[in-house]
Amino acid sequence: MGEHKRRPNGALAKLNEEADLSHAVDTLGGRIHVRWDADAPATAHGQLVYFAEFLATTGVFDHWVSSCPLEYHSGNAPDKRDVLGTLMLGLLAGHRRYAHITALRGDALAAQALGMNKIVSEDALRRIERADIATALDAVCATLPSDGPP
């Protein structure tokens, strides 16, 4: 009865204050503000914004898109950046089938973080020839630094 509730002090108080602040992250699609919510359920794409900031800073994704030899000639064809971005998001999410790409379609923030217009459908990815996908992945491997051991 009437006990005084102690307020956290020191590092715990500072952590609680910082949890309320948002962090500005510069991505390929512009600045995104991130705020952590300790009570919210975890998401598989929670760290994607920080990875997108890395891609924007290093220019790896832009270089991959510009150097990738994929070409589309149809007027209704998706943008090359959207196709490669969807392929990258699917790989990062651990998807092993084209049908799983459908799970990404509602994630507008992921598309914005990579500077994409939209996440393309699984059918758009299926239309790419297997040789073209291998060429696209070889192109991204060529853009990565090779300073480490083989």
C-alpha cells in the first residue's frame, strides 16, 4: 500500500527513451523513418530497410540493375528494376518457389525501400528464361567486391 514505484535509471531509462524515437534511414526509394515497437510481432522483413540503406550507400543494387542484360520488348513488360528487386526480395525471404512470391505482393514498404514501382507477380518472374536468371545472378556476383578469400 502506498509503495513508491521506482523509475528505471541509468541505461534502462535511456533505452526506454530511445525506443520512442524514430530513426531516419536513407534508402533507394527515399527516406524512411523506423520506430521499434517491442510489443509488435516480429516480421521477416524487419531489417530490410537497413539492408536497403546499405544497397543505396554502396550502389550495388543500382549497378546490378544497370549492368544486368535482361531486356523486355513488350509494352506491357514490367520494369527491369521491379523484376530484379522482386527476385532479390524473394531470395532474402527464403522463397524457393515462384508461388511464394505472392506473399511479398502486399509489402509496399519493401518495394519502396528498393526504389521499385511495384513487386511483380510470380508469372512475370516465370516468364524469364532460366538462362536469363542465371545471367542476372552472375551479374550481381560480378558487382560484389572480391577482396575476401576464395
